[in-house]
Amino acid sequence: MLTDAHCHPFDLFNTLQKTENKNIHLLENTLPDKNILAIGNACDMTDLSFNEKLSRNDILKEKLTLLSSFGIHPQIFKMLNDKLRAFSDYQEINFDEQLETLDKLASEKRIIAIGECGFDLFNASFKETETIQERYFSAQIEIALRYDLPLVLHIRRAIHKIFAFTKTLSKCKAVIFHSWSGTLDEGLSLLRRKVNTYFSFGNTILLNHKQAINSCAHLPQERLLTETDAPYQRRQGEFCSSWRDLLFILDTIAKLRGGLTALEAENILEENFMKGFLF
Ligand SMILES: [Zn+2]
């Protein structure tokens, strides 16, 4: 079975709608000819309701098992600032209410992971929100610990922030780095610090991202995961990333790990996925 540790089904659907007809079944065309187990990331209730609707869809569910994670995305604070600056009547978001929602969803077992959450310090305007990013990251770790759920991380230009949290993170069931972009040494260092870390790779390893390729080739095999980050991590010449990309990503992992067939890689990645997401 193919496994996708991180995707955004609602955003994928919206992206596809820009070019094709407005029918939920257009998502069917993005599925390869194999069963897929995927974690759909949700940043709000619209995302989550869409995931739940897809997971019940008679046609899609034959091939796609979709489960959900839910979290406050670290980019939201910068985006909200931009909107508040541009539109004086733009409504603030109550993030404490979002936390309550997250807690409730975890208690009701509607989600199987917390996130994506973390830090995005890509440039000056993201860095402006570092303090609030940190506040809500800490709060989300607490919820992950309270419900013993894995944590899915989005970390951009901010790996140093994660090293400041390793003591707390080492108490988490599992910490899953979506689209790992750290160095091999940083990855190994997290494992040495007893953080139960999983490193997820998508199309970056096909896009000549040297650090991701090196990490994917040399980190312990039992720590690797595959993801599409659909629709956001497209291959060259493609309109968006989708579940079909998993086949290319697996092929590339098999080559990088030397001597694996794509099927062997698929089975290893499936086993890792099961352990990482606590099945
Ligand atoms: Zn994402």
C-alpha cells in the first residue's frame, strides 16, 4: 500500500477545480492504481469536514483511506497580519478558540495527529510573528502529550527552534517532520536526543534538493516516510502535486537507498507509517 504522511485534500480539490469540472470525482483522477493510506492535514473545520466527506465517499474509499490531522499552521499568523494590514475590516482569528477545537477533536478521536504546527521564519515578515508562533506551538505540544498523539511539524528556516524543544518533544509518542529540509546531522542529532523522529519526503527529492536527498539516502531506513504535500509540492512541468506522485517518490527512494526494489521500498515505508502514526 502507498502511504502519504501529509497532504491537503481540500486545497488539492480547489486547485484542480481551477482547470477542470467542479465535481468531487475529479479527485479520482489523481489516484494511482494502488491503494493509498493518507493523512489529510486540516487547518480549520472546512478542511476537516472535507476530509471526512472524502473518507466516506463510496467511490474514493475503495482506493483511498483518508485520516486527518488538525493544527494551527505557523504561517497563519503572518497571513493574518497581511490581511489585517490590507483590509481594515478584516476579522481577527481567535486562536485560543482554535486550540479548544483542537483539544475537542483529539478527545473525540476525530483526528489521529496534531499538526501541522511548528515554525516558519522564512523572512522578516514571518519572523515578526515568532513569539506568537512559539506560544501556539507549545500549546499544541501540550495537546499532543495530553492525548498521546503524534505531532506533525512544519519547520522552515527554524530548525534551531526545534532543538530548543527537544526535551519536551522527547516525551511525544512520535514527531513527524513534514518535508524534512534539515541536514543529515541535524536529523541524527534529534534521534540521539531521544526524539522519536520520522522524516517525511516528497517531490523535493526529485527536484534536486541536495540536503533532502542526502538525508533521504542516509537517515535510518525505519525513520523515513513519503508524502505528497498535495497540491503544494509539484514536480517540474506539473500543475500541482497529487497522489500519483507517490510512485515517483518511491522509485527515487528505492534508488537512493541502493539495492531496494520499489515494492520493497513501499513495504518499508508502509511499516514506518504504521509505527509513526501509531496504528
Ligand atoms: Zn502542508
